[in-house]
Amino acid sequence: MAIKIENLSYSYLQPFGEKVEALKNVSCSIADGDFVGIMGHTGCGKTTLLQLLAGLRAPTSGQIYVNGEEINAKGYDKSSLRQTVGVVFQNPEYQLFATTVEKDVAFGLKHSGLSRQEVTARVQWALETMGFDFAKIRSQSPLALSGGEKRRVAIAGVLARKPEILLFDEPIAGLDPYGRENFLRFVGEINQAGTTVLMVSHNMEALAEYTKHLLVLEQGRLIDSGPTREVFVRLKQRKNGAFGQTKAQKIATLLAEVKLPLSSGVVTYADLLSALKQELTGGGRG
Ligand SMILES: Nc1ncnc2c1ncn2[C@@H]1O[C@H](COP(=O)(O)OP(=O)(O)OP(=O)(O)O)[C@@H](O)[C@H]1O
Ligand SMILES: [Mg+2]
């Protein structure tokens, strides 16, 4: 489902009446089926943006359109937004509360109108999609699981509702490399299947390898957006150097310092490898 954001601003009101402008006049369009990464320093407004997109906060000014409908307009059915948009916040594992994994994942389907069997089938599908053996996990207490397992259960709870748009706030922070790869592969797959995905991450490699487009926030402003590779190349050219660069880009910078300049388009490890191969086979400067 497509999303359109127009002149979106949001201010938090502090206890003594001062305002914190968390988002300033942000505008962008996200196509149906896109996989969009959101990057920026801590405090730049990423989580606030996701909360607005999920309809959990109303903008101070500006509009958000989901599938052409303004979600904060009078008369808009917010319950349909909860169906459409699934959101996985930072450390979702802390939100598990039911006595069994199955009940926890089924919770979001309470008012879905699905029959009991349909709910069970959905819960099974969501847990299996997240890599669990349903028969083994269904009756376990969520509290008895590891941190990574809890997070997968929490994500299954959001998936079970089959949202058309999925928002992830730093989903891979704190996962080991194996868990990270697994998670990213799975998100890639559901995106391929048609789900629109927005993912906040501080992990430049994950953003470079998996997302199609990027939004870059700086102190509440959208300072760049576009196809992922193009944005990474532009960020490298900005003055503030290290911010928003992949390790492959940093390695290319180091190589350029010892007089081995590679293509400016090197963003991922695969790019780096093919640029080096080209250099060795004489396709470079010779
Ligand atoms: N509940 C709140 N009340 C007041 N100010 C807030 C609140 N939540 C966030 N802020 C402020 O709004 C700004 C944006 O915060 P936000 O949480 O959206 O940033 P973020 O980009 O998600 O950061 P991080 O990478 O650390 O998660 C920050 O300056 C923050 O201090
Ligand atoms: Mg945040």
C-alpha cells in the first residue's frame, strides 16, 4: 500500500511548556511494495515518524495518506489503519505478556472476526514464518524464551494480522549475526510477497543490502531520500564524512588514500569485490 507524507511536523510539549520539534516539514512518497530504510542520528525523529505513520500520534501539522486516504481526517476509520499497518517497536520482546506463546501471538486477532480454527492457522503460519516449530513452541511461556526468541514471537504477533504495511524500529539491534541475517532474509521475503516495509536501522550494511529506498533524517528534517545506492553515494560526498557510510564505502575511501581509487558507486561488499576484481583483471586503471 502506498504512503504519502506532506509537510509533516510534530512537536512534543515538555512539562514546562517548551516545545521539542521532533519532525519538521517532512514530505515524501512511498510506493506500494517498497522496502524503505530510515536512517539518522539518535534523536533525529525516526521513532516519532513511525508512531505518526501507525496513527499513534496525530501530527502538529501536515498530512499522512495511506492508500490515498488521510489518516487523521475527520471520519477516517482508525481501526482500518490498525489492520493495515503493523508496527514492531524497539525491543518488542518486553511487551509479551500472555501465559503461552500461542495466546500472545493470537492476541491481536481478537477482534478480527476470524473463526477459532482460522486464528490457530494464522498463529501457526506466523510462528512458522518466524522459524519456530509450532507444536513445540505453542504452549511454552514467553518468559522462558531467550531474548532473540522473544523478539521473534513478538514479530509473529504483528505478522499474524497480515498487515499490508510493516514498520520496524531497529529490529536487528542486539541480535547476533545469525539472527540478524535470518531476520533480514525473512523481511526481504515478505517484502517480495508484496508487503510494504519501512525499517529504521543504525546498521548501514543492513540498509545498503536490503532496502530499495532510503530516507535520511537530521534533527527532524528529511535531508535526503531516493534509491538506496544513490543516497549512500551522496552521503559519502557530504562534509560530515563518516555518517551514513557502509564499511565497504569506508574501505574504498582507505584504498583511495593509498592510491587505489575505486568506483564511487561502491556501497556493498559485493560492489567492493567486483570493483577489486575489475582492478586486478586490468579493467581498472591498468
Ligand atoms: N515523549 C517525548 N517527550 C518529549 N520529547 C520527546 C519524546 N519522545 C521523543 N522526544 C524527543 O523528540 C526527538 C526525536 O525523538 P525520537 O525518539 O523520534 O528519535 P529517534 O530518531 O527515534 O532516536 P533513537 O535513534 O535514539 O531511537 C528527540 O529530541 C527526543 O528527545
Ligand atoms: Mg528511536
